[in-house]
Amino acid sequence: MTKVPGPCAGELGVGPRRWRTEGRAIMREIGIGLLGFGTVGAGVVDGLQKNAGVIADRLGVRPVLRRIADLDLETDRGVAVDRELLTSDAASVIADPGVDVVVELIGGTGVAKELVTAALEAGKPVVTANKALLAEHGEEIFGLALRKNTEIRFGASVGGGIPVIRALREGLVGNRIESIYGILNGTCNYILTRMENEGLSFDAALAEAQAAGYAEADPALDIDGFDTAHKAVILASLAHGFSVPMDSVHVEGIRGLSELDIRYALDFGYRIKLLAVIANRGGSGNDNGDASSGGIEVRVHPALVPLDEMLASVSGVFNAVMLSGDLTGDTLYYGRGAGKGPTASTVIGDIADLARTFQADCKLGFLPAGAAGPGRGVRDMHEVETRYYLRLSLLDKPGVLAQITTILGREGVSLASVLQKEGRSDDHVPVVAVTHRALERSIDAALADIDKLDIVAGKTVRLRIEGEKERVCGCVGV
């Protein structure tokens, strides 16, 4: 059994011991060491310069920027900084006795991991926005923080300025989390919005996003779904109390998604979004609320969302997370998921929380997620059950659809609705179908046989549908 440090005075390994006079009052200070002076780092510096007094008035502790480390010390960040604070030696920032809290905004899982580890080894609490680091090495990092009796805060790692991490850690801590649906990547959401509104192809919408500064020159991390998957791992681990391995998450991105499918989805009453889905479908039989049969679902992929659901209305670069708890029901968290100001705001919020713990001489952190065990794993994607959108290119002659439905029926898949769309390629026509609920392995098996048929041109497009309402359109024979 792990012994948990108590929340009493003096139990934090490091704390501010400096004081300054503010009028008649004596104001305690907390020294901040910043690692990474890029866009978000500059936002944190700007926010601390503008609002340190506000934080001091609210908490009785003043955050003071002591050191800033970055390899580039010459580029103008648009914020005035005393050059004596700047250094290219990040290790010296961690070692500085005047630094009480280390803020890591370097990103990545190489140097950032080494520096975060060094800070925790020194007993210094860490604030980070590094989703990749936490998703891939979270169990190790949180375990180290616990052993060193210190903390790591990571509110900005998911959703930028959206307080979804805080909601899971604090406001919803008394709930069993039944499901989380998240639009967690502004780049992808912007591309999908432009494809729908302007009828753009995926490539054209991506080029527009890059020109507008919403997509990187190499956009793979975003459009292939891995940025969203990193965030899904963090949310799932928090919600269900065990460390979710990255390699257990099913990940599909939006690369190459057709504008045809966006248009056809609308005909059925849906809008396509790149979703992170975290769901406990099997019910609970233990105190952690984890699925008692097969584990929880953790997956990332494009999905059809009913137009009357709130997530369907989230457009452009905005993010949103829908959390469903057994006590609260649905709660929605919406806002800018990235950017200088929103992300810096959450980083500063984490700094302020640590300042509050120093002021009270208490540790207000939480235990890291434990290891997976019986009933505490991630469900295999083949065992996921949902509804599906299928687009096939079928030979235009009688009896063709019957062959398709026969194969689907053999695998236990039934159709809710079918539409033959206008348009013809050679002698083939596009046919769009929506299924009732079916297992992923059943759909996989059926499509493997369907795509071998001479009557089918090309590979069938398969997208999943999220939302409980059945929508049945008129069935048109082929």
C-alpha cells in the first residue's frame, strides 16, 4: 500500500521563503522559472507582468518571474523582459534557489522529459502544457512527483483555455464518468468547417489553414489524429483512474476525407467532426467506475454527429468537450483550444493554484493514475459497438443492393436507411447507407467481403456515428 503524504504544513519539498512589504502588509512571493520562451511562454510572461498584482490581491502570494531559459535569446517576443533573467542553460533555472515552480513549455518528449524529471527530482513542482509528454510518459512522471512529495499541474495540456482538466480533477470528482466526447484539435475542426461551408476539398482546406496559420507546414500530428489522441489519453486516465497506454488507443485522422461524405452526412442529419471518444459502455462494478466487461473505450476518428447535438455546432478553430457524469448528466466545456492567450491563461491558473498551496503550506495535489488491472483496461476496437455510415460505388443494375445486404446480414449488420445519390462513374453509382448498431469486427468482416465483389468499384468508405438518436431516411432501391 502506498503511503500518501499528508496535506499539512511544510510537506511540500520546496516553498517560497521570501517576503516583501506591500504597504502595511507583508506579501509572500513565489519564484517562477520558465523553460521555453516561444509563443505560449511569451503569453505567460505577458500575463504575469500584467496580472501578478491581481493574483497577489486574490491569493496573498505574488508570483515573480525569476529566470527564463530558451535557446533563442535574440528574437523579439513582443514582451519586455530584463535580459538578466534570460539564459540558454535550462538546468541552471531548475537549480536556482530562487525558483520555486518550474514551468515547462518546450514541448516534445526528449529534452522536456529530462528537464521535468530534473525539476521533480529536486522537489520542485512543475506546470506544463506538454500533452505528448504526459500521454507517453505520464505514469513515470506522476509516480516521480508522488515519490518526491511534489506536484505536476497540466491544465493547459488539453483544451488550451478550456478548464476541462480542472473539471475532472475537482468539480466532477464525485461522479463516475460515463462518457467524454471531445473536439480537441482546432486545425482539424477548421478544415472540416471550411470543407462544409465552402465545398472545398480536403487538400484545398488544408492549404487554406496553413496560409491562415492554423496548420503547421507539416500538419501530420494534427490531421492524422495523434494530437487529439494524446489529449484523449490524458482525459481517459484522469476520468478512469489508470494510466492509458498510447498504443491502446485506436487513432484515425481526417487526411483525405472527401467533401462528398461531408455533404452526404448532412443529408442524413449529421455533421462530421474529428472526435475523441472515451466511454464506459459496460457499466460499473467497482469504485473506479471502469467497464466491468472489456474495459473502457478510448478512440479517435472522424465521426458523424447529429445536427441537434451541441458538439455539432462547434465550428472553426474552437474546441469543446462534453462530459457525462452519473450525477451531473451532460456538461459542456467550450472555447479556444490553443493559442498564446488561452493557453497562457490556464498555465497561469496552475501557477496560481500552486501559489495557494504555498500560502496555506499544504499539498492540494492528487494521486497519479495507477496501473491497469482486472476491469481496468482499454477495450479492443473490434469489440466497440456503434452505428456506421457507408458509402459504396455500386454497379448500376438490379439486384446489386441485395448482394450487399446479404453480406451485411451474414455478419449481423442491418441497414437503417439507404440512399442512391446522383452521379455516375462508368457504370457505377454512389450509394450511401446508415446501419443500426453493430460491432466493429462485424463491419470489418463484411466490408472485407464486399470490397472483393466485381459490382463494387474502389474501397467502401466507412465512418462511425456518435449519438443515440436513430435517423431513418427514405430507402431508394438500386
